[in-house]
Amino acid sequence: MAEPQLYTRLNCQSPEPAGTVANVIEGEPTAMSRSKPAFYASMKKTHPDFIGAVENLGVTLRDAGPLEETTSQLVQLAAAAASRSEGAVHSNVKRALEAGVEPAAIRHALILLTSTIGFPAVMAALSWASDVIDAE
């Protein structure tokens, strides 16, 4: 099986494929270079095994099932919105866009959560999603 394209996940094996977080942290100019906060880069340097393990877990879980990448990204975005985490919504919107999800589909996925997580939480998530979508 070919190695999956890793959008915001680390590949802890060398050499790192272009576009992985490790290459972005090292300053390789990609669209992802805006996607990781400075704190994340510092954690990667000080705790590479921890960050690598957490990120590889995400890749493993996505690869373990039948969901397509775009669906997986929208599921993760919904979880980020439900947990009311601005940073996680930003990250998941970026990954969804990179996976090919259209901005309208991202907004619709968030709007669908209204009866589950409530109007105020959905409005906050839509605002956070717009931060990323409007910056593209």
C-alpha cells in the first residue's frame, strides 16, 4: 500500500515527504507554512516522539476505515466544533480544504450541527472556519 499524503500529520520516518509538518517547520515554503502555530513547532522540537505518536495515531485511525478523506475531515471538523476549540476548528478547516472539500460544504457541515451543539456554538465555529476560508 502506498504511503498516504500527510497533510498536517507528521511522518516520523526519514526522509520526510514534501508537505509534511516536519518540512514546514524546517521552513520549506508550502501553503501549510501558515498552518502550524509557533508553539506547535516548539513542542515538535522538544518532544518529537510525543508529537509524532499523536499525529501518527490520527493517520492510522483514518486509514483503518472505509471513509474517504473528505468525509473523515468533515467528521473531525464536527468534533472540533462540538468541543468549541477554535484552534482545532482552524486546523480541521485547513485540512478539509487541502483534502478538496469546498468552502460551502464546510459551512454546511457546521450548520448541520445546530440541533446537536446549539446555535451559539455553530456561529462560533462558522466564524472560526471563515478565518481560514477567507485567508485562502
